[in-house]
Amino acid sequence: MRALVPDFLNDITDRQLATIYAWPTHDVDRAWLRVNFAASIDGAVADSSGVSAGVSSPDDKRVFALLRALCDAVIVGAGTARTENYGPVTIRESMAALRAEAGLTTQPRLVIVSASAALDPNAAMFTNAPTNARTIVVTSHQAPPTNVQALAAVAEIVSVGDGSVDLRSAIDHLASLGLRRLLCEGGPTLFGDLLASQLVDDLCLTTSPLLVGRGAPPSPGLTGRSDVHAKTRLASLVQADDSLLARWLIAKDG
């Protein structure tokens, strides 16, 4: 693995990688929302079985682990959480020291976004979460009360928005809890909605050396919407074998 931008580095250590993917030290009173994806050259973010592992690689998984090690919370849409069989966020042992040096003492919180709160309270994402880092469910005021009541016993519930989740209010609420380094791991629909709300600060995107085609049904692309537009600026670029791992800063209107 070697870095190409902003500086050339060969055989990158985890500490150097943490510098390349450093979280901002300014604007400490607001949340910084980072999105992480791996995709094929033709833009698919899942393989034929519908999971992301088929377009990932060991080096991508290393960055995935690093981003988790240095964040306050991981945000994921309910569909992705089910498909990928999410559990509580864990830290790679070799990266625990980097997390401690960053002043992050507890493991990252898992945040699930679901307008309907239609989640299984017996799923590992809830039952295996430690009591001091319970999973947070962000839902809407229109979620069925029975769903919310079932989850309230195993998770922290945040209700924002009528009909759909008010993502801006959700991000502000997480920041008020001290969760300001926010890492979104998808899926495409949630990413598109966050982009449309101008809430994304940067995108960490691994391009894997694969062409997967559309398939049947079509492989999901990076965003789940056709009406989003954002200008970006390349902040870093790492080459790992035939994969390219880039970090893009997202411009916001105004």
C-alpha cells in the first residue's frame, strides 16, 4: 500500500493511515459526517448476493477498521443493517491504542436509521451491545408505537420528523450527545438522502478492480437517488495493489 496524495508514502503504517484519514480539529461543536463505501469500477457497491464483501479487499477492510476505530458513532440504514447482519461496532485490537490516543474511551455507538422502526429487538445489533454504548435507533414520529415500544427495551430511541426521518435534526441530536465524529456506512439510499440534505462532509471511497455489470436485479449504485449533485475535492489517494482508496471533501451550497 502506498499513498499518492497529498504525499507519496510507501508501506503505510496504521498511524500514517490515521493521519491521511484524520478527522478535522476545527468546528468541534458540530458533527462531521463521513461516508465510507467500496465500489466496483462500474459503481456497484454490492456483489450478486447483495452484500458489500464482494467489492471489498483486505486493504479496504483495513481502512474500514481504521475509520471505525477513530469515530464516535457508526450510522447505517435499516436495510443495510439487516442485509449485512450488523452487530455492535468493534475495534480492531491493533488499532485500540490509536483510539485511546484520540481520547475516545468507549467503543463507537451504532446508529440505525429506520422511519418505521421495523427492526428485530432480538437482533445482535441490540442484544450484544454493551450497556454503556447501547444501539441508537433514529426513527420518525409516525413509526408504529408497537415497533418503538419493542425497541425501547433494548435501544435508545430518537424520534425526529413526520413521515420520514429528519436527518438534519438526527445529526444535531447525535452531536448534542457528544457524538461528533460520525461515520456512515450506507446504504445507498441513506447516502443519497444525506447528500440531498447537504449533511455529508467527506466521502471515503475504495474503487476495487472489478467490473460487475448490472445483474438482475441491478447491483445497487453509490447513491439511491438521481436528483443529488455535489462538487467534490480530492483530499487523499492511496494505492493498494490494484485498488484505489480516495477521500473526497464534499462541497455544500452557501
